[in-house]
Amino acid sequence: MFDIAIIGYGPAGATLANLLGQAGLSVLVLEKEAGIYPLPRAIHFDGEVMRIFQSMGLRKAVEAISRPGLKGMHFVNAEGETLMIRGGTAAEGPHGCASNHYFHQPELEQVLREGAARFAHVQVRLRHEVTQITETADHAILAVTDLQGGSTEEVQARYVVGCDGARSLVRKVLGSPMTDLGLRQSWLVFDVILKDNAPALPDHTVQFCDPARPMTWCNVTGRRRRWEIMLMPGDDPARLVQPETLWQLVSRWMKPEHADIERAAIYTFHSLIAEGWRKDRLMLAGDSAHQTPPFLGQGMCAALRDVSNLAWKLEAVLRGRASEALLDTYESERSPHVHAFIELAVRLGDIIQATDPDKARERDAKFKAGAPEIFEFPSPRLGPGILHGDTAPVGQPFPQPVLGDGQLLDAHIGNRFAVIGQPAVVHGMSDATRKRWQQNDVAVMATDEPALLEWLQRHGAGAIMLRPDRYILGLARKPGELDTVTACLPVADLQPH
């Protein structure tokens, strides 16, 4: 019997396999496709996701196939005027890396699969399709068909995670309905590889807010570029993906002799979120649990935050350090968080997708008058779960500065709970708290590091406790409060806070 079966071996499934494999758990990955999908799909991830890759020991490998996006996203109207610029970042953001990165998904998936191959207790079976899932009191039984040989077998796992996409079998078994958050629109996605004679194009993302034909332009990596082009009334989808039509649509920037078309496909952008991410031994992650339009570049990011949240909780339960109640905090924490990102993506989509000329002029006038709304990158709190306190920064990621020895913070504390604070506060805890830290393998940093002390002072804290996913569990001003925060650690008698 496996500890966990993962259905689906895209970025979410492969990341979860790495996290669980690193924790020493036995994992079975079942994927119906024969290999990595070779064409472009996701192209962006953020600094928090790079930090997840770092926690898996894959940061250098991911950096080798990605590039930092330092110039943000420019919203430009039909007259070529810039309405706003959002997301421009310094080279080093709060997670100890650039805050935005661009990549080619097949290359990333290769890195993730090679990472999972480091662990002998992670088995991957390609061309294997799960057709049925049955639960018992202490495990799940999966009926699996070998699509190459035609044989069928049953495998057992204590838990099953569905990273199996928008048409998720696991979601169907759970009976989890999807709530529509209001955006459903078809777009053409058009990827090219530039030739040597290609004209100069922007080195940042551009949202062309033209009511006649909204478009997005993306500089991906190397010679790869992407247009996303909104379908308009009267468009013939079959004709739209033909090369002659594609080149007509982008003729003001590029001609056929300047690039080779890699792919062209029409997608319907959705804003959906499931109700019921977990029931007993079955769980959802990624597109099986939520779907977001791409205007914020957060689809894959949300999926990887899911599995980062879930991995340490599964390990704690499977190792007997926590009760199954800990898994109930997965959806309660993640659903409100991803909801905030979807809502902002929908709001950005409303700006880009305005096709009524009068409304577009009204939009432009508002931005010229000072941008009536702020569209900064969100940093929402997690929903109710393993947290002490109900206001920020509790429930938000803790930054990862470079410390005095030149190493990043996470290299010091590892993938576990951690206490960071002023020596007087950290050393003033009770014996019971000290014992609890030892039982839960908590990393303890009584520190004089200026970057850490400055953060604590700015937030009126003497110490903080971090979770393995780097979210802040709680803050303490004095040792007694640190004892109270420690009481939230997920031990076997866990009650969600």
C-alpha cells in the first residue's frame, strides 16, 4: 500500500511528488499520457513559487530554464497610451528571488520529473489511467488501466490527491460542484519562435486594451513569444487558427518571415472554484479545484501553493504527529486565498476585455485621472486554519532575506516549523513550550540578524512562528505569548484555530 497516490503528472502533481518524496513518504503517480505535453502552456510563476522549488532543492535547475520578469505588465489603450503599469519588480523580491519568472512549461516539467526521480519511494506510471476510486475505512482502492498493455489492476493508497485537471475524475467522485465567479470568454493563444530577422518587440508583457480587438503580448524565454487574442462576435474559430489569419491579426508587429508558429489554440478562460476539496481520503489540487483566467499569471502558481500547503499536512498525519483534522484546514485556508487571486484576475480581465467604445473611453479617462483602483499584486491571508490571530501578517508568507553569512533564510531553518525572534523572547519560553518544540522538530533562531530584527520591529513582534510552507503561524511580543502561539502546533490532539 502506498502512502499517497497522485493522479496527474503535470506541474502540480510533479511538485507534490517531489515534496512528498523528499519527506520520505511512499508515492504512486498515475498519468494517462505517455510523456510531457511538448507545446507551450503556462508561462509565468511568481517568487513564492520559486521559493517552493527552492524547498525541493530544484531552484538552480529551474533558474536555468527560466528568466526573471523585471519590467512588469503594461496596460496600453487603442491609441498606444499607457494606462498603468503593474507588477514591475526589483531583482530580489521578498522571497529572496525575482518576483516574476517566465518559462517554457515542457522544460519546467522535465526539471520537476527529474527531481521526483531522485526518490526511490516515488513510483511513476505513465500511460496508466484511473477509472474508478473506492474508499474503505483506512485506505482508497484505485482501479487502474495500463493503456499500453490493456491490463487492469487495483492499487491501494492511504490518501489520493487529484491533480487531474479541469475534467477531474477525483472531483466527480467527490461530487464537488464548481462555483462560477463571473468570467467566461474565448481567447486565441498563439505561440511563435522568432527568427534572426524579427523586428524589435517589447521585452515586457503588454495588455492591448483595444475595444476593437483586445490582445496580450508576452515575452516568454529565449526566442519564444506569445499573443493571446480575444474572440469577437462573428469570429469563425476554425478560420482564426489558420496561419494566414494569425499573421493578419499581428501584422502591425510581425510578418510570417519573422517567426515560426509553434501552436495556435482557442481556450475558454474560466473563473471557477470547487466547493469541497477534501472528503475522507480524497483531495483536489490545482485545476481540479479551481480555474483562473490568465490575466494575473496565477493559474499554475495557485496549484503549486495548493500542494505546498497540503504536503506538510499529509506528512504530519501519515507520520502520526497530527490527527486527520489537520487535513480539514486545507480547503479552509486555500479556498479564500485562491478566491482573492481569481477575483483580481477577473477585475483585470474587465479592463482588458472592454469592447464597448464608450465604456473603453470612460475607462481610459479614469486611468488618466489617476487610476481609481489599485491593482497591486495581492498578498491575501490564508483562511481559517492553523493560525494564531486573525489579522495580517499572520497567515501571510514570511520574507526570505539573505542573512549575514550570505545564505538565504530557508537554508538555515529547513522545511519544518521554525521560531525566529529576539533572544530574550525565544529563550524565555516555558519548559512545556521547549518540549513541544523538540517533539515537533521546530527550528529555533534566537537571532541578531538585522534584516530579521527590522521586520520584527516593524510588526511590533518579539518573535514569530513559521509553518513548513513559510506562512506565519503567529506573532508574539513576549515569551508568554510565544507559549500561546506554540499551542497551535499540529499535534495529535489538534483542534483548528
